[in-house]
Amino acid sequence: MKRLCVSFVSILFAALCLVFTACNGMTAGNETGTVRIVIGSGDARAVDPANGLPRFDNTNTEITVTDAHSGTRLAQGTTSVTLHVAIGKIIKVEAAVKTAAGEWSGSVVHTVTAGNNDVAVRLSKTPKSVGKILFSVVADNPANPEITLKLGAKELLTNVNIGGNYILPVTARDGIGRIYVLYDKGGSRYLSRFDAEGKKDNGFETAITALLPPAGTLTSPAMITMTVDPKTNTIFLINRAKQAYALKETGHNTFTRSNAYNLTGSSISAVDDITVAAAYNNILFLTAASPSYGNKLIAYEAALSGSALTLTEKVVKTLPSLRPPSAVVNNNTACTGLFADQNRVYCLLKEQRLGHEKYALGQLVRYTYSGGALNDETKIGLNPKADNPDLGLAFDGNYFSNPIGFIGYDEEKIYIADDGLDIQYVNENWHIKSNKNRIAAFKRNTNAITFEDTAATWYEQKPEYKYPDTKILLWKNDGGNITYWTSADGTDPFSPDNTLFAASAFANPTDIFCYDQEGNLYILWKDTSNDYKVRRFELKNGVSYDGTAGVDSPVIGIGPRIPKYIAVDISDGQNCLYYGNDDGGWRVSKLIWGDNFSGLGTETNVNTNITGAMTALAANKDGVFVATKEQTVPSATYTLKVTKYKKDSPDTSDVTIVSSAIAEDSHTYPDSYNEYNEAIYDLRIVDGVLYAVTSKIEKGMKDNSGYQLDSFKNGSILYKIAETASFSGNAEKRAEKNPVPPEGMNPGTGYGFYRFIAVKPKKLVIASDSAWGKDGITASHVKANNNKVFEYDLDKNLLEEKDAGGIFSKQLQREPSSSGFNWE
């Protein structure tokens, strides 16, 4: 296995030795020695504190002595071990010092001889492994996010600025495992170094910045990236002006700096952005983002002679894009990290789209660098569905989601931060269901990659999607003036505090409204010129609306073309307003708009061959659904059905709910008869299934110098119509509420399912606008208006039935000066 470090330059592990002395009474053939291992005479002693190497004591040091042939452990301890060993036995002594920053180790094999045996164990300066640098969001304010950086449990840096004009922290390690960080904090840019204990080297930044022109600063022009060559410990700094500097440490915090080397040339143009860097054994690797070529990986041979830095370009490689151009407009693949070892360079690529179509992808691309060439391109960790032309992609835990940097390594593996997102297709759109904060471990000899969850939150925590859970919409009709308000449970009466949309001198809402998939509310209203518009109320925090923040559409109805029903579909990122009207024949029209009704497109007639009278409308990704009532004359039988009109297709399909039902029957005709008025009053799509509510009104008509409404009652049914994708079969009756006749002092109860009045997970909330009345043509009439709110789950269980805080659209009335009821 190739070691991660380039140098095995070793140092004497101070005072770590094996002393063998002959014991009194030993005889030939059966002699033993006393093996005594002592570290620093029992005192905590640094290996080389001035150069940033770790201190060791009995908390971080382990010494193991084994039989070199059998592997049997003979002794183990921290800073002091004593044991008896037979002369002639071959032993292996291993020592390791572990800190949060990494592990340093060494070993020696020795054959025990008679007399004193002094054996020294040397530790490599280069660490066997380095600890993972973890960072987490501590201030999630979008205007000024901040993160903290940790090494294990030890905080390295707190309240580091990211976002806006701030850079993301750039980290690197030198050959002995020290940590370097270029970062922003408090409006200034810093370059800090931390030793193997995670302790900040306070003199480092002062020494570095004092050498940088002009006037010792990291911001004029701003340093944007850096790296450290672990073979030579040369520090490379690159600024926004595309100038590179090399710094060499000649003594602790004593540096020499090269002159600026201008990187703009044949492979880096004035419009390119240098993004990340890595170095190994005097080879400097850079990536540049080019508007013309995407991301380029460039290898330079670095030569430093006195203050003269020369970077000789050896090879340029165009890095792959993660998605094909046919799938994505304006690919935005970015290189987020570089890592180099003895003969390889590793590039981290990521690509995200977090608009209506969401995806997050990543890939590790590895090249072998040899003879001034980059060969053997190997790609690891990209979701194979990236080639799919569909824009949205679901999260797959076996692949990268959002790789953002290299955070550590050991002899076998490289560790990568994956600031991922659990993207799923939910509620007919791509959403972020949760944040996936992970560490990827890439095994270099097998190309295997594994992921594990971490408590680190990396750079950001995206808001997690929750299914809308709106308040319940209530309204009242006061002589044709409608006022809307919301209620947590549907029982709150109107008050100025809960008003959503009230009639005014300038606007009068109708009782026609709908919701889109995300719970945004749309109410049809008319202005003083009787022009009709739709007002959109955006759902805030998944639960509430701001009545002062409604946004209006342009005029969608004027003259005879008055919209009677509306539906909104925002599936797959396209916002469509559908509305139905009767202009000498029922038709459905469509408008497409951007966010908040911006960029409304031209009106399109999508359905003009509708049979029967439209009574309700719904829409989703699968099509437009039109409820109709087919009846030739008021006394003829009627049929209720829902027709699906596929998007961008002439294909239709029907599900009939009521077929050839009687509209009139006679009791003692012509003295009296019953009239039945039934219709589908509303449609609602939940989880790809269409539901409908019907209300059947029974009017008892009596001849009283003309037919008058003498009795009134109605019942209702909740139907599960069909899955919107297939849309076939028979409608299923999920719940039925029949009128309750009078009993005692109770005048009776009617049920008139009228509108779906909330969007809630796995639930249907229904406004019931109904009444009961009898003897309407006599002065001794009895009547009761019944305004209720029903809540069902999708398993057809009635969860709640309660009196509504609103009185809804119609009331059963009888004026003293008239005979018969009015339902208006």
C-alpha cells in the first residue's frame, strides 16, 4: 500500500528505548533479560513542539511489544513498560501517538542479545493518518451564514463567514500534518495554521501577511485559494488577480516569499475563475472555471529559485460535466476540491439544480500524473441516472449528492464531506425532504466508496419540505358581499383579526376558489367594472396566509365570459391557471405564469368540446378534470360524470358517478311534486387520487297560486373517483350523510357538501352548506340552516363533524310577506 505521505524522514522518538540487562543467576541456554521501555522518564515530552509535531504522554501514546515470529503480544503500555525476554528472541516494538489531528507511528525489529540492548524507535514525521476536519452551520441566516470548524471535539475556528462575497474556507495539510485554513471572519480574510494538537499558531499569520504585497494583506487583491505541498512544505497562495505566490519556511514562522507569478496565459484567460488547488512534490494543480470549456485541470511544474517562482504548464485536462447537455440547460458543474499524492490527483465535482426541478450530484475523478501527462481517468460516485434527460433526480444514498471538499485521509482512504440533500418527487414536484450530511470514504486501491452519516452539517441546511397543512377557510355571504377568513379548527367566527379577503368598494370576492398542490389559495373576484380576476395567497410556513400579500392575475373574464370554476396546477414547475366559462358552450381556458402571477402567457382554449354543464374543475400533472351534469331539460333524468382531458393530447376518459337519475317525481301532481337537484360541487386531488363531493337537494313544491318551495332537505356523498394517472373504473362511495328528519324540538338537519376548504396531509376537509325546512307556505313553517365542517381521513373515517364558524354561500329563508322558502 502506498503511504499517503511522501516523506519517511524520521526523528528519534525522544527517550523511547529498550534497555536489556542480564539478571543475576542467568545460565546459558535459559537466560532472560529485563526489557525496560521508558518514554521521557515518565514526563510528558514533545516530539518536536517547535515544528508543530504532537506531544506525547500516557493519554495519547501506545507501545506494543510482540514476538516477531508468532505475533503474540508480549507487553503493552503507554510511557513505561517492563518485561522479561529470553535472549535470542526476535521482538517487534511498535509505538504510536494519536491526537485529534492524526496518528504518528514507528516500529523496530530487534534480536535480544546478552548484556545491555539500547534500541531506538523512530516515528515518521508524516502522519499515518490525519483527523477529519468537520464543520457545521452555527448561524443559518441566509443573509449572513456562519460555520464553525472542528477537529474531533476541539473547535478550531468559530463563526466563520460564508456566503455572499465571503469565500468558503480552504483547508490544507503539510507533510507533518499541520492544518492550514484560509477563511473569512468579521469582514476580514485570514490564513491560520494549527499544530498537531489543534492549537492555533498565533505567530504564523503575522509572519505570512507581513510578506504579502501590498502592505501585508490577504485582501488587496484578495487571496481566493491556497494549498501546501506536503513533500516540500511549500505554501502556494493564489489571489483574485490570478497571481500565485510561493512561501518557504526557513525556521519556525520565518518565511521567504517568491515574487508574484502571473497565471493568465494560454490555458487561463482573463474571464476564467481559478477555483481550487493542490500540490505534491513541486507539481501544482489548479482548476479554472471557464465559460467556454467548463472546468479545466491544469498541472504546473513549480520551480523556486530565490524569490523567482516559475510555473511551467505541463498539461491541461477538461473535466467532465456531470449531466449531458441535452438534459440540462446551462450545465453548472463545479470543481470543489483537489487532492494530490505521490502520482495521482483527485478532483471533486458537483452539480446542483434547486429550482422547480431539483437534483444534486457529485463525482470523484482521478488521474495518474506521470511524465507531464494526466492519464487513466477514473470516475467514481456519480448517480448513473445523471444521464436521464429528465431534469429532476431523486437522492440515492449509494452515490455523491453534494461533495464539497476533502477533509482527511489515512493510508488506505480519502475522506470527503458530502453536504447532500434528500431530494424526492413528492406531491407532484421535486422537493428537499431532508438534509443528508455524510462523510464519504474512498478506498484508493479498490475504488470502493462508502458513506456514513455525520453530525456535522457542513455549509448549509436547506429547509425541509413538509406537506401543506393549511388552516380551514371560512366565509359568509352578506347580501352578495363575501368575506373570507381562516380558522384553526373551522369553528372560529369572523373577526377583523382573522380576515383574509373581504368585500370592499373596489373588490368583491366570489365563492369560487381552489388550492394548488402546495396549498396556495386562489380566489376568483370581480372589480367595480365587473371584470374578473384571481387573487393568489401564498401559503406561509406551510400553515397560514397573509391577507395583505395577495397577488392578482390580469382580467380573465369579462362580458359573457364569466369564469364559473377555477383550478390551478403547479406540477413539474409549470404554473397553470385553468378556468371554465359558458360562452354559448362550456369551455376550459388556460394561463401560464411565473412566480406570483408574473409573466402570464397568452390565454389558450384547452377544452371546447365539453358535453353538459360544467359544475367543478380540478387539474394536476395528469390532466384537467371536468365535472359535468348532463340533462336536456330540468325535468329530464340527469347524469353526473367526471371527464379527464390529458395534457397536450386529445385523449379523454370518463368516470360516471350518477347515471340517469330522476329529476322530478309526483306525489299528488298537479297539487305537489318533488324536484331533485344534484351535482358534483367540488373536486380535490390528493396523492394522485381524485375525490369529489356531491350534494342532492330535495325540494318539495306545492301549488299555492303557483308552485312554491314548501319543503327543503339535502344529503351528500364523498366519492373516491379514480387515480388520476389511469382514470378508469367505478367511483367508490367513501362517506354518505343523509338528511335527518325533525325529532322533538329538532327541526331536522341537512347536509350539503359544497367545497374542500383546506389542504392537509392524508385528510379531506369539507364545508357543508345546507338546511332543513318544512311547511314553507304556511305561517307555522319550520326551518334550520346547517353550516358544518367535516374532516375525513383517506381511509373514509370521519374524524370530526362540527358547526362551522362561517355561514357559507346560501341560506334557507322565508320572508313574512311571502309564502314558500328561498334557497339563496
